Amino acid sequence: MVKLSVGSDTVEDLADWQARQMQRLDNPVHHTRMSPKRAEEMLDGGSIYWVIRRAIRVRQSIIDIRAIADDEGRAMCELVFDPNLVRTYAQAKRPFQGWRYLKPADAPRDLKTGDVALDIPPDLDAALKQAGVW
């Protein structure tokens, strides 16, 4: 699953927001109106890939998907995440509303231990990879 991290300019902003959530909750969550039809598949090792500044930059494992009601009694979906943020290689992503399914083959690779997440524009990152520079 891929989702815009609205209001986050950096991965650290996302981490701070989730740390504030975890002062009152066991795990970070996100509420959405629509429940994913492929919930079982997502719970079997699936992740949410967060788009920050027009690029996928980090992912989190999805550990639960719950049906809840909002303050007015409307049906909602609560996505529950592992608190561990896993940095990925930046992958450009145009703005979109809501969330989208992401095919495993289209997901960016995780950064390896010791790799540095350079904050360069995704287009430059893609051009450097294509040129074989990294």
C-alpha cells in the first residue's frame, strides 16, 4: 500500500508524529474511510510505503486492520503499523488522493544497513542509477 504522508516534509516529521501517537497508543495508526479489499494479503507481510516530498522514502509493516467507528458513528478503517520505520531508496511518486495498492515488484528497495538516505530529488536519483553511478 502506498500513501501520502500529508504534513510531513521529512521522514523525521513522520517519526515525530507517530511518537506523539504512541504516547497514548501501543502502535502508530492511520484512519481511512475505505477498508482495503485485500486486507488478508496486506496482513501477510504487507507494508505501507509513505510518500514524502513527492517520493516514497520509508515503509512500515502493517500489523493489523480494524473496523472502527468515528465520533459520529460512521464506519472507518484503522490501519495499525509496526513502529519501526524502514528507510527505502527514494522513488518518485506523483500526488494522489487516498491510498493505492503497490505491487511488490514496484516497491522501492530498503536501504541496507550503513547506507545513507540521501535527500536528493528522486529524478536525479533515478538518473544516477540508470547511468550506473549508484
